[in-house]
Amino acid sequence: MKILVTGGVGYIGSHTVVDLIENGHDIVILDNLCNSKIEVLDKIKEITGKAPAFMVGDIRNRSDVDNVFNTHHDIDAVIHFAGLKAVGESCEKPLLYYDNNIAGTVTLLKSMSAHGCKRIVFSSSATVYGDPATVPVTEDFPLSTTNPYGSTKLYIEQILKDLCASDSEWDATLLRYFNPVGAHESTLLGENPNGIPNNLMPYIMKVACGKLEKLHIFGDDYPTADGTGVRDYIHVCDLAHGHTLAISKLDGLKIYNLGTGTGYSVLDMVKAFEKANNIKLPYCIDPRRPGDVAVNFADPAKAKEELGFEATRTLEDMCRTSYEFAKKNFK
Ligand code: NAD
Ligand code: UD1
């Protein structure tokens, strides 16, 4: 297939482009590079031997999106990663998030429709489950959000549901990611956030490389085995392959959790990272982070049954590849 990947230069997008190319697909990337670096394209070529077509542009600009479809007439489907994802920033700048994520998606969908391309895989998030009453979480759990970033994911899901209901030609698969971590085995691709990271694994990586003094664990008084928050960490290469499976099975509206089905606490992650990399991670216990839930992990059964999706990489793989990437790439 010829696939347009929006946000394909970013963390999950770049790993997915590699997996798609390795599975024989032709790729066109549209990215405005607001949270990624153009050098990633060379890394993709180094890994796969093939350079994806790239157009710099913004999904909010109709002419940028039209330009992609007018240049590449035969696009079969879109995988839509382009979006802003920082929860804290979304609380400070909600209009930026609604504009970039929601208005951008509507513009993309209008252009797709006008060019007769009505097949899309969308990057949603486990954040749409809010604070789940029980775990593991299945796709039919009630949806809610606690911040503007989460609201953008929920609203875009609804837009895609409405679109599929209005026109049977549309196929939309919503993938709800749990917590993607890790890096490509080559150490050429990975997550490299600017400044102080919000998420656990990038923070651990910066502490491990001596860029930050110690990890601040947000609360040890949750109702969990060791009191720290529990999440479903999934290797980004496993997650990437989920898109390759999903794109081949587009058929009406589909919704899948992409997780491992296993929850690990913050302290489990610290211990696993120390063991995998034979290092010591200094940490302290801080108060809970507002908006955090105690436990969230997936029931991945539906994705396994319908897509044949199964995460195969271990927690050790996640910790080892994260550190190897950080050592090579954190300046
Ligand atoms: P990322 O920031 O690394 O990648 C996003 C890419 O989209 C970047 O390359 C950025 O430059 C581009 N982009 C942003 N706005 C754009 C716009 N208006 N026009 C064109 N390009 C634009 O983030 P990621 O971690 O790879 O996440 C990809 C998607 O997955 C996002 O939609 C995110 O919300 C979603 N998601 C991520 C996580 C996670 O933990 N990383 C979890 C759940 C869902
Ligand atoms: C966060 C977002 C979520 C988003 C997801 C992926 C919040 C409230 N939620 O999820 O909307 O979809 O990232 O981008 O921001 N932790 C620490 N110290 C740290 C960082 C994290 O102890 O420095 C703990 C957290 O309290 C949590 C766990 O580590 O228990 C994982 O945190 P994080 O990586 O931020 O992911 P989520 O909170 O699951």
C-alpha cells in the first residue's frame, strides 16, 4: 500500500515508518517538524535502505495537505500521528491543542475526503479511559478525560465515529496506546524530549545519563503493592508493528487497545532499569502528581484476536534500548 503518515518524523511515527517499509509499504510523510528533527529521515533510510517521501507541512493548512494528495495520487490510507501531546502544556494552552489536534484532524479528513481517500488509522490514547473503575481496561469501558490533551483524543475519536456512521465508505481504526517506551535496536531512533521530560521513562533516561540529578517519584501512597502508580509499558517497536497489522485490516469503525496487559509500578521500572543496565538510579518520593490515576493497564485480547497483535519485547528490552539510545543521543 501507499500510506500517508502524518507526524511520521516523531517518536512513534518514525518507528512505525520503519516497520511499514520493512513490510513492503510505500510511505509519504507529512510533518511540520514542530516536535521532531529532519535528521530522523536519514536514520530511517540507514535502517531500511529506503528513504520515505517527505513533505514539510502542517495538517492545519488545507493547501499543505492537498499538496500531498496532488503530488502522490495513489495514497491508499493515512496513519495519523501528527499532534501535540504534553498534558501540562495542554492545560496552559487549550486553544493551541484544540486547534492543532482537532482543527488539524478535521482539515486532514476534509482533504482526504476530497481526494477519495477514506481510510485512516488514528493515534488515540489510554487517557480516554480517564480513571478506570477496574483493570484491565477493555475497549467498551466508559470514556472521560481529565485534561485538554485527553479531550482532543476523545473528540477526534467521536469525529471519526460520526464520519463512519455518515458514510459507509469510511474505514477508521482507533488505536488506544498505553505507555510507549524504548527505542529501536539500532539506537538510531528513540525519544529525545527537549528540557525536563514529563513522562517516566524519558526522565529515568536523563537521570541515568547524569543530565538530571534524581528521579522524583510522584506518590508512594497509592493502593498498589508498593504504593507507586502502575502502568502498561509497551515497547515502541511492538506498538509500531500494531499499525502495520491495523492498516491491513481496515474495515468500518474499529477500536483497539495496544498494550501488553501487564502493569508495572514506578519502583518496578526503577529496579528493572537498574538491573538491565547495571547502574544505580537515585530517586526520591514526592507528592502525587495532580490528575494521575493509581493503576491503568490494558486488556489486549481484542487486538490479539482481530489483528493478531501481541507485544513480544520484554521490560528488559524496553529498559536496555532506552538507555542505549540515551547514551548515544542525549547531548
Ligand atoms: P511526537 O511529538 O514525537 O510526534 C508527533 C509528530 O507530529 C512530530 O513529528 C510533530 O512535529 C508532528 N506534528 C505535530 N503537530 C503537527 C501539525 N499540526 N502538522 C504536522 N505535523 C505535526 O509524539 P509521539 O509520541 O510520536 O506521538 C504520536 C501520536 O501518538 C500523537 O498523536 C500522540 O498524542 C499519540 N500518543 C502518544 C503517546 C505517547 O506516550 N508517546 C501515548 C498515546 C498517544
Ligand atoms: C501520561 C499522561 C497521559 C498521556 C501519557 C502518554 C498525565 C497525567 N497523563 O500518562 O495523558 O497519554 O502520559 O504521553 O500526564 N512518574 C513519576 N515521576 C516522573 C514521571 C512519572 O513518578 O517524573 C509516574 C507517574 O506518576 C505515573 C507513571 O510514572 O505513575 C507513568 O507516568 P507517565 O510516563 O507520565 O505516563 P502516564 O501518567 O500514564
